[in-house]
Amino acid sequence: MPTPGPASRRTLACGVVALLAVVLGALLLVRADAGLSTARATVAGVPLTEVRADGGAGGLRPGVVIAHGFAGSARLMRPLADSVARQGGVAVLLDFAGHGASGSRLPGAGRDEERARARLRHDLDVAVGWLRGRPGVDRDRIVLVGHSMGAGAVVRYSVAHPEIDRTVAISLPDGGDVPAGWPGNLTLVVGGLEFAGFRQAVDEATRDAPPGSRTRVVAPGVEHVSVLFAPRTHAAVLDALPGRTGGPEPSPLTRPGGAGLLLAGLALGFVPLAALLPRRTRPGAGGPRTGWWLAATVPAAGLGAVFAALLPTTRLPLAVGGYVAVFLLLTGVLLAAAARYARPGGTPPTASGVRSAVVAVAFLGYAVLAVALPLHLGLTSTVPVGARWWLLPLVAFCCLVFLLGAERLAGGDGLRYAATGGIAVLLLAAAAVLGLAPGFVLLVVPLFAALVAWQAAWAAVLRRRAAPWWLAPLLGAVLLAWPIATTLPLA
């Protein structure tokens, strides 16, 4: 047999590392569930998940309702529920309307605050009532925990229900939700790297508070999302748990760590998968000069941001995602038009129809598995429900147009293709700062940037194999669209 070359050895090494990462990630996810019992129910349209430790001492246990933030889900908050359950509590996670496993829509999401607050209050009431009726739960020892939007919801609920034992607000967005002089027991947690507005909300909520009624906790080195997995945050939640029986120390990174390893393994596993493609002659880059490419890309993304703000993107029942999808669609059209102008009549190389179609279907299935499975198992809900079934192909189409436009303008140059995505992310963030895009975009820009980088890396792998020029944008559209369409709230 011929001796494997350097490229073959690198491919084999990638496959081995990918397999190890997948196995280790799966083991961590199994370990995260060890010793815990989970029960699920849907009550009055609200999906609920109960988590408690197996066995344990008899008697009544304190109950904790854990509420997620905007674009979050019960699955995102699961590590907090694990910590509570292992310390003797019974945790109940809920999916607010428009989020996670809920097929309902959140009325007025991002537009009509009063209507949205009323629905959040209803969903919390359902969760609290269900928890009080669960076996082994002490009805008089109920704690509420919430993050971001959920933090505001649990604070307002506790103000209206003085029987709540204690409340923990993580990343409270508005200190005005805490009335001056309110005597309730409130713990306020904020990440050390969060935007100044969240720290100001804590200052406002603790001003003029009765002595001993407020506890302020700063989790160092974390921002708005990673604060959920900070050991300091979990310690603050457990400190608020009445009558905790003790147990193992919290391991907030076990579940997301397992998901991260699974995600990395499946992403890296694409390298040996792509090696199954027949190697063809790699066509040379045929894009415009760098000056023209940059002069076309920046205005295209800028105009896409402006025009998306002028169009009625809120007609799509996907909060924030409507603007992002239309922005990508318009930017892609402008990029394709610029590429057509730079190379009139140019036609990219194609591949045989039947074989390319089979490869595309197989790789599409792998892309869905790689992005959806790890996120769903260890981070947040990614299974389409309700209107998401038709929003998903719509958002994927918008992402596809953007990536096709980027590929055509880049002309086969991988660096330009990746930089086009980076420029789009930067201008999307700038649009949020200027008020053109929803402000929530700023909180998810790092995650969106990671997705853009991921699809660019896969495109580079396919480009080395001289795959059909449209295959990389097709797979990239799945990687971008799936999290956008399945995690942003239904409005």
C-alpha cells in the first residue's frame, strides 16, 4: 500500500481528535445527569421541567422556580437546576411563551412591554402553582431565580406575592422593577464584564433598601451569558436556598463543557468527512482586486443595515431574527450585484449534477447534526416548534443569499470570504449601537461571530478539496440559520 502523505496524516489526526472530543463530551453529559431525576409536563401551555436528586433524606424540600432570559430557554438554565437539586432542593424550569419548547408566541416581544410582562407573569404563576403541588415540596419555602428578562419577571412577581421566601435576580436589566423600601429578601448577581447598564440596575435596586434585605454579588470575569455558568453565581443561588441539606460542590461547567466538546468534535469531524470528496483541480481565485472588494463589501453591509431598519421586519414573528434575516438577505443581494458588475458574464465552475446533489444532501444532514444536537443536549433548545418550522427555511434562505453573494464577490478567495462575514458582523453591531438594529443584537454578537467563523472554516476545508462553489454557502446557511430560527423568541 502507498505510504500516507502529510495531508492524509493530518486528516487522520483530525478524525482521531474529533472522535475523542465527541466521546468525552458525551461522557460529561451523562455525568451531568447522574443521580438526578427529571420530570416534564406542559401546564396551561407552559412547558415545565422538574429536577430533583434521587433518594435523599425524607421530609419536605424547598422549591425553586428558575426563569430564563430573552432568547434563552429552560435548557440554558439547567446547570442551576442541577446545583439546586444536588443541594436538597426541587427545581422547576419553565419555557416562557415564545421560547424553548413553547409553541406559543410572546405577545409584544420587544415592542409592547406591558403585554409581554402580563404573559411572563402568567407563565410564572403556572410554574409556581405546579411546583407547590409537587410531592415532597414545602409550599412555604419557595425561591424564585431569574436571569435578565427572567430576573425582572421574578422580581415583579415577588413584589406582588410576599409569600415568596427569597428571590435571586441575575443580570437584572431594570432597577426600577424593585420598589424603594420593598422589604423582600433579594439577591442581585451581576457579571463583572457586563454592560454598565446592568451594574447601574443593581445600584438602583439596592438604593434605599431596608437593612439586611439585599445581597449584592459580582461574578468576576463573566459577561451576560457566561454569568450563568460562573461558580460565584451558583454559590449565590445556593446561599438563598432555605434549609439546604448539603451535597457535592456545584459543577456548573460540566453540562456546557460536554456540549462544547461535542460541538468541537463534530465541527472538526467535518475534515475527514470532506476528505471523502474526490479531489479536483482547484480553480484559481477570480475575484476583483482587494480595493474593489472592500469598496463593495462595506457599503453593501451598511446599506443592508439601513434598508432592513426601514422595512417592516417586525411582521415576521421572530423577534430580533426578523431584522437579522432581512439584513443578511439585502446584503447578499448587494454583494452578488457588485460581483456581477466586477465580473460581467463570469460563471463559476460547476460539478456533475447527481453526484453533487448526493454529496450536498449528506453534508447538509451532517451540518444539522453538528449544530443542533450539541446545543440542544447541553446549552439551549434547538428543536423547531410552532411557527419555527416555516421560519427556519425562510431564515436559511436569507443566510444562503448572503453567503452566495459573499462567495461570488470573493471569487474563490477564502480570506476575503471569511472577512466578508466579519465585516457583516461588525456593521450589524454598529447598527445596534446606532439604533437601527434591535439592541439585543449587541448581547449575541459574540455568538453570531462564532457561527460566522465556523462556517468560514468549513468553507476553507471544502475549498481545499475544490468542492462545488455553492456547497460551502449551502452548509454555512444551515450553521447560521438553525440557532437564529430556533432560539430567538417567537413574537
